[in-house]
Amino acid sequence: MIELFARHGDTYRVFVPARGSYTYVIHHPDDVKRVLVGNHRNYTKGVGLDRVRILLGKGIMTSEGELWKRQRYMMQPFFHRRVIAQFAGLVAQANDRFLERCAGLAARGELLNLTDEMSELTLGIVLRSIFGRDLDRLTQQLGGNPFEVVTREPARDLQFAFRFRSLTKLVAQLIARRRSEPAEEHFDYLAMLMSARDKDSGAPMGERELIDEIMTLIVAGHETTASGLNWTWYLLSQHPQAAARLHAELDAAPELPAPELARLEALAWTNQVVSEALRLYPPGWLLSRRAIEADVLGGYPVPAGANVLLPLYLLHRHPRFWKDPESFRPERFASEHEAERPRFAYMPFAAGPRHCIGETFALYEMLMHLYKVARHYRLVYVPDKPLELEAQINLRTRHPLHMRLEAR
């Protein structure tokens, strides 16, 4: 896709023999805006979502039409800043436990498997935010965390989908147990989703819808954030001046047990580092849509039923809208530079009605992690295999990254 973009520019199409049709690929922010915002009602989820649907069912990532509208409306309030703020202690404690592991590794002179650790960290946070104290109960009951299959099996094939979907039985049991003990109070996403009501009918989510949303939150809520942190640490390790500025900003900030989101958002350089990492390596690197009726994109007619691909990886590196696009330059996200590019030249969490519902939570996780860990450690990349991209559902490193921990 990099080569095709360089050769053909903002708009091209590729004939796909298996489908007997053309797939259209767009890169210009104006066309991206049209598909995701201006004419979004003309587009549904596109090619590639069938595989995701096998894994996640009909959660808000894959559902369409009235089902998606109803579910999104019921879930949206639970991802408001005020709600996310109440998870501060949970996110902070997970990072404190990670720091304890780092201390042990550093004392023994062992390398940190950054990729695996970020996956386990973010999975732990998302599971705790969904199941609360029931996670401990489940782990004790089964002699281990059954959801660890998500981190221990990196392949996203049919075998993984079968194993992951088998966990829906456990989720159904948890739901049934909570319904049988209504007096026990919980603050977690399972409790929130069980309490959600349709705005028109007042009905709760159906059992299948509730379980599919939980499974969607587990996968989508951990893999993207883990990937973002993996790339952020790698980029910092390759740019010591940017890392030194990050350390200086964090050292100057008060050390609090669980800083609120607004305080972390006030760390200007730290936020710019995260934004630049998500620009260069957006975890959801490719969006796909399908045109319901004919449209025009980039001046070219797009027929009804055509698949349209939006490669965010290339949008974020578009040479017309980004100066020196391949370079890691966090300062490009300083407020005084915002007017230098179109709004839709950067959107790591997508845009429009279907933008990522967990955007604020994910950014809070990333900022909290850097606030906690970079204050105490410098991570030095120790290459053992070539750095390669694995561009599947998420943009990951093909091989785990290993880091040497240097105490500060």
C-alpha cells in the first residue's frame, strides 16, 4: 500500500478477483471526512469485518443499523470523562504493580519483554474495569485468569476465535450471579452495561448483546492501547532528546498516587509524545467501509456496494499535510501548529459517529503509564531481531521488543 500510494497518489482502485469487484483506497483528508462524517450514512462497515465478527459477535465494533445506534446510545455515557475519572485508582495500581516487576528485573539485570508486558498490563486494566472484584473470584475459582488467552495466543485465527468465544459462558455465569444477588453493589463496566436502558422502550440490553459488548471491550480495549505503548517506548528509546524532555517534564510535576485525567492532560510534552507515536503507528491502522449507494471520492465515481479502504498509517504520513512525515517530532502537536494541517489528517481513534468509544480511557491509560514509569526508569531498546511491522487488525511489531531498564 505504501508503494501504491507513492505511485498513484490520493485515490486508486485495485481489482479483487475473489470478489469480482474493485476496492477503492483513499488518502486525502477531505475524502476521509466525507466517508466518516459528511456522508457517513452512505457507508457501512466494509471488508475484513467478517473475521472480526466471528471473534466479537455483534458488539459496537461490528454491528450496524438500528442495533448499533441503540447499543452506542446506551454505552456512550459510561465513557464520559467523569466516569473514567473514577477508574484512576485502578489504572494507577496496575502501573504500581508493573513498577514492582520492573524493580525485580532491574535488580537481576534481566531484560523487559516490553511487548508482552504492555499486553498484560492493559489486559489487566480492562478486565478489572469490566469485572471489578469478580475477576479475583473467577481467578480463584478456576485456578488462573481464563482471559489470559488473549495475551498468550498472539494469533488471531479461527482457533483463537473459538477459544475466546468459549469464554462467553463464563461471562453469562457472572451476569446470572449478579442478577441473583441484586443487593451486592459493583462499580465496573459489567454493572453499568447491565443497568443500561434503551431510550425509547426502557428495555435493558439482551443477553447476547450484553455479552458481545463485554467481549468487544476486552479485545478492543486492551490490544490497541498495548500497541500504542509498545510503539511509544520504542520511539522514545530511539530519540534520547525527546525522552530527556519527557523525563524533565515528569520530574517537575508533583508525584501523586493516582493523578486525575486533567492533570495528566496538562503535561504538554508527554501528550505530544503520545500523539506523535499514535500518528506514526496508529494501532487501528486501516479502516474499511462499503458504499451503500454510489458516491464520488477524489473526483472519481465509486459504485454502490464498493469497498473503500482508509489507510490511517498513510494518511498520518501524507507528505502534503505533514512536514518531514517519517520523523518522530512530537512538537508538531503543540497548539501553535494545529492550524498547519486539516482536522482529518490525524485521527488515530477514527472520526465521526463511529469514532472509538474508548478514546479517553485509552489516552488516560497511556498518560498514566508514562507518568508512573518514566519517572523512575529509562528504557533502552536491545534489538535481537529486525524490527518488522505486523499489519493485521492492529499494527503491531512482528517480534516482541526487549528493553533494558535503567533506573533514574
